[in-house]
Amino acid sequence: MKITEIEVHDITLPYVDWIAYQLNHYYGPTRRTVYVAHTDTGLMGLGESGRREPQETIGRYLGTNPFDHVGDEDSLGLGTAMYDLMGQAAGVPVYKLIGQKYRSWVPTGSWTVSTHPDRMAEAVREYSSQGYTWMKYHLSPFENVIDQTEAMQAVAPEGFRIHYDFTMHGTDDHIIELLNKLAEYPIAGCFEDALPAEDLPGYIELRKRSPLRSVLHHFPLGASYDVLMGAADAYMLGHMKIGDAIRRSGLFAAGNMPFMLQNVGGHITQALTTHMMAAFPSANFHFFCDSETWSDDVVEERPPIVNGFIRVSEKPGLGVTLDRDALERLSSLDLPEQPRWIMKSRYMNGARMYNLIDTSNSLFLVRPDRTRHITLSYDSPIESEYWDDDGSEEFKAMVERLEEEGTVLER
């Protein structure tokens, strides 16, 4: 069996209506690359990635047997397609190519962005109604996290939890004090990357002192000795190639340390991640792939979420079926870019702050300190609104001022 062809399709994806406003303002339209790998035996395997792999990388798969790529170390997206082909050829689900099955139901979570407390509450209502019991978001100092948590707590069903991502800290907050305030709310579940990645002693101390579970995503020692040091209660592997994730899973299993995968993508990615989580012994923490944020996809399957779990497929391969019409539709979809806009913030003492937002630099919304204009807090008495270009002279003048000054802060 040989790979004879790999179709490469760049697609654009529309967001689900209720969350499109805030996601467009953060990121603009989402684009992804879908791979359709064909063999000389007539099999077809699917994979996807956040961006197109170089032709040199794609070429390394052509003319090879899919089984040459067991423990793939070249590409997560193309490796996904290889495992899909291997499973189909062997007549077994992908998890059986990885290891023993440790769970049939895999924990998964939902995702949103930091925004006004009312929209955060809407996200909790929507995702809990879809069967999710966890929701993750990156904190932003343009909204008060306590106000957000109170709004979410007010609408959350019992057992629903929030996964707070601090994006490796960039504010003037005393983190343990803030974590203790959050821990007073039943909805507060865990926190991720609350300190700079290299501060392992700090993570060890936080784990001892915080009542919330700590999650470590960025590893200064490559998810090796930092894990053995006990730096967190759970660990996250993000967009790690299949072979690398398999090796790391052995370390986590040896220490019986909970971990999860975070591989952003659609239902192809969701399928692979579910298979991997099913076969990794201690992968019992909720994974994320964000497929719930898009209203369309290139495969037919939409597995239901039941009480925070998704069932691993028992079909050969990934268990997903290409929707060729959807692939062609999304390949030709041309969504408008989100123009630059202004984050208009108001402090309770009357001070106002303005920042110019460009979706090509979405990191600014969670780490504005990196611009070296201002250091903020997650717990300031602040609320913000999105100011789109309304054609007014006032908007134009503020853009010009922001281009010159960076952040504008005034009474």
C-alpha cells in the first residue's frame, strides 16, 4: 500500500452565530488546511492543520506506506491522515494503533474568549445546554475576572466548571490572592499557566497554596523533569505531534499524572484527539479542540457531548466521513476580514482607556503588557466595549491618536 496523492485544501470556517461577534473581534475569520490522502488500494485518509505544511513536508509522505508513519514526528495534520489510513487498512479504530483502551468516554471541554460578563454568562448557558461541563478562556485585563465569574456562576448548572488560562501572567496581580478569591465560587475549577513558564519553584508553591487545581501547559524542560518535580496537578500538551505525545504519555502514566491534549481544529482533530486520549493511561483531564465554535465542517459526524464526555469511535480509522460538498463550499468561502477596532474601557472612578485592536495580534487582548505601554490587572474595577469603525470623525481621530501614542488613558 502506497500513498499516491495528497489533496491539500485551504478552507475558511464561519463561527457559530451566538459567539461570532466576540470571536471575529479577537481573531477575524478562521482558516484551516485539510489533507485528503489517497492510497493505491483505494483508501482515503483525512487530516487537518492550522496552516498549510510546506510542500517539502507533504512530499515526504508521497510514495510511502502509511505504516511507515507509526509514531509520526513530521506533521500532526498529515500524521492524522496516516493514522486514519492505517486504521482503515487494519480494520481497527485508531486508538488500537496507539495502545490499550483505558476509557471509552473521554472528557472534553468548551472554549470562548474573555469578553463582557453578560456574554460570558451566555457562553455558560449555551455550552452547558450542549452537554459540556467545562469551559476554558484566556483571562484579559480589559474585563474584571470576578465580575465575569459572578455572572457565569449565576447561570451555571451545578457541576459546571471554568478553566482559567492566565497566559503565563502579565499583570500586577498577586496571583495567589486572586486565585483564593476565585476559589470562593463553586464554578471555579482550575487555572492554567498562572506564572512565567520558567518559574517552576513558583508553580510548585502555587500548587501547595491554591485550593484550585493547577494546569501547566508550557514546559521549560520539555515536559520531562519539570513534570517529575510536581509543578502542577494536571498537564497539557498543545499541538504536539503524535509520536511526541505518545512518548510524553508514558512519563505521565509512570507518575499517574493527569494530563490532556489541546489540539485546535474541527471534527477531524476532535476524532484523533479522542482516540489518543482513550489510549493514554492517565489522560483523564478534559481536552480542547474548539470544534464547537464553528458552524460548519468538512466531515459528516458531529458526536454528541454527554455530561462532559465524548465517546471514542469504534469504526475503522478515525471514524469520520468526508463531506465533499462541504469541503468545496468551505474552500471557496471568502469571509470579510475584521477591520481594526478600538477597545473602549471605563474604570469605575471615571477614567477611560482606549486601545487599538488588530486581529493579526490577538495576543494583545490577553497580554497587553508585551507592548510595553501599560501593565493592567485582572481584578480592576473595569468594563469594556468594542468600538467598531462607525465612520465618525471621533473614531478616526482616536485611531490616529492610538497609532501615535499606543494606549490612551484619560480622565
